[in-house]
Amino acid sequence: NIYAPRRNYIAHEYRPGRMGLPKFWGSVGRLFHRPGFNTPLQLKAVQRIKHLIGYEDAATDKVEVAGNLDVLTEFDNYAMGHERSLADYLQLVGIDVVNKKCNAISWCNREELA
């Protein structure tokens, strides 16, 4: 109940910037002459994802106080679904929202289902 294709059809380079490979966030910063610059859309996307997985700083009341309720548009239609609880999902993928850490996902690296 998590889509995990057996073949990679797309990829993302996670090589260090010191190797000279362009990164999206670096490209945006260069375009606007502002290193480390994030667009308002990027910031909203990050806030939506943090809200989805339960980060306290993106709780509904904090999103509302910040005036960013558009972050929650159609949230019920594009949320976790009903196959597993949020707690089960976070455990499966190794995300610790309290300590803000991600653990290695051994089953993913071995191309196996958990």
C-alpha cells in the first residue's frame, strides 16, 4: 500500500555542491541573486508537508495564526489516506517528528517491502 516501483525511472543527484553540480535551490538563489533564497511556494509546500506528518510548528492553529490557511487547501483529499495510521507510517519510513530526525530505511535500500 505504498507505491514502490521495482525500477528507477527518474533519479535525483544527491552529490555535494562542492562537486559543482547544480541544485534547484542554488539555481533559484542565483536567478534572484539571493543565496539560500526559497520561493514563497517552496515555503508553503514545506509547511504543508510538515503539517501532514505532524510537526508541531506546522499545527493547524499555528498555520492559521501565520495567515497561511491556503497551505491546508484540499488537505483532506490529499492527505495520508486510510491504509495506515500516521504513527505507523512514520515508524515504517523512520521519521521522528519530535526530534526532527530521519533514520535509514533498510528495506528501501534492499528493494524489499517491509
